[in-house]
Amino acid sequence: MGVIFIPVGLVTLRASHCVIFHSMVVEIVDRYDIDCVPEPSRMDKVSYIQDDSIPKNCSRFMKVHKYMKAPIYIYYQLDNYYQNHRRYVKSRSDKQLLDGQKYRDTSSCQPVESNNNRPIVPCGLIAWSLFNDTFEFIREGAELKVNRKNIAWKSDRGHKFGKNVYPFNFQNGTLIGGGKLNPEIPLSDQEDLIVWMRTSALPSFRKLYGRIEEDLDVDDVVVVNLMNNYNTYSFGGKKKLVLSTSSWLGGKNDFLGHACVFVGCSSLTLAIIFMLLHALWRHELFTLEQEKLFRVIRTRSTYI
């Protein structure tokens, strides 16, 4: 196992950082949650983000240090956000997402189950907290088109979200969570929602926002006009914007490589320990087995 896993892990790590088969992962990460709050409001960011009268537009500049070949994937990254909390994960209704208001047992969606005695579609805390920051990209005065189609898993679009299920009574209460949904578009086509509903197991995660279908050259400066709408300030969360290319292995991710190297090193360590134990105590074990055998032979000889 060590001989297999260690090389696989090293190749995986190298693929995530370096050039292999003419493919290199280039990544630009920009944290914007603090800088996009006006200086006078930074002492009370929660009040700022909850005040609808204050404009939330912000501009950021992302410089390209290495050539980025299309498609360039756009991710938003959230840190210190526990989507794996048990109550949060359970607050949804998969049958309602597929069948809409035909399915009435939505008790699992509490506390976002209904509003004004009418059901909420989609119900639950996960949908209610939908990420709603928006991004626009400009290079040399021209807008970079962002392809936002097919960002969700095909299996989710086709089998988990109904084609005839439309948002209903969503974000109409006094307490607004995250983004709103177009009531004229079925859930199967609301790909932002579908991506968000696939909850993350770790408190730091990235979710796909879209793809830029144009190459970016070295020293290009991309102007990002964003709307800083999403409230991560209440729980000390961080928001980052990520531009990344992909390799034959996918995007930049060191977890798989580190896991393979760890398993391989653990296996080799255990193999060496057992080999040494076997080499040191083999003679003693053999001697003990011989003595037991001689006792049995003597005992049988006495009876004979």
C-alpha cells in the first residue's frame, strides 16, 4: 500500500501545483468582505450589511500573474461557515424540491416551513440562506462574459429538483435570509440554488459561480464589480473570490494528495515496525514452539 499510495499522492500534489502534461493550475484569490465595507461602518459591520438603504456595490482589482487558459472557473469561498451543522443540514425537504406543493409534509424544514399560513417553496434553512453576492468582470473596458449554465451537477438538475416546481412564497417573511429566486423559473433551472443546496462537510468551502470562456494573459488586470450582500459578519465568516484554471485532475486541491501520502507513509511505517518485531523475536518464538513440541513428545513417550 505504501509503494502504491505515496507515488500517487506525490503525483497528485504535483498536478495541483506544477505543470504536468502541459496543464497547470493557476489561481487568484481575493478576500473582499472587509475591504468592501466603508471605513465608517467597519466598527459595526452587521448593521451595515443589514441596512438596505446603504449601497453594497464594491470594485476590486485582480491582477493575472500567470497565463490562464479558458475555461476559467469562478468560485466564491466562505470560511468559518458550518454547513454541516445537524440542524442546518436537516432543514430541507427533498420530496418538496422534486414535487413542489403536492408534498405537504415539510415538518423537517422548521423553522422556515411556512409564512402567513402558506407553504414556502423551497423550504428550510439551506435554501433560505442562499448566497446572493453578485460579480461582474471587466478587462480593458470590455465586459468578460460569464457562463453560468451547467454549474450544478447534472444528476441534481435532472433527478432532485422538479422541472415543474416553481418558487412560492420564498423570502416573503419579515426575516430575510439570503438571495431571492425568480418565481417564473423552475427549480431545476435555478442552478445557483442547486449548487448551494449541496452542503459542504467542512467549514471552509468553495462553490462554483460560473466560467469565463476567454483566456487571460500575464499582467492583465480584471476589474470586479460586486455586490456585497451576503451577511457573514454575524458569525465572523470570511468571503473570498477565486479565479482558477483546472488540470487533468481538476482544480487546485491538496487534500487528495496529502491523504494518499499519509496513508502510504502510515502503511510503510507499520510494515517496518512489524518486520523489525518479526526479525527480533522470531528466534525466541521458534525456541518456545520447540520447547512446547518437546514437552508433548516427552509426555506421549511417558504414557507409551
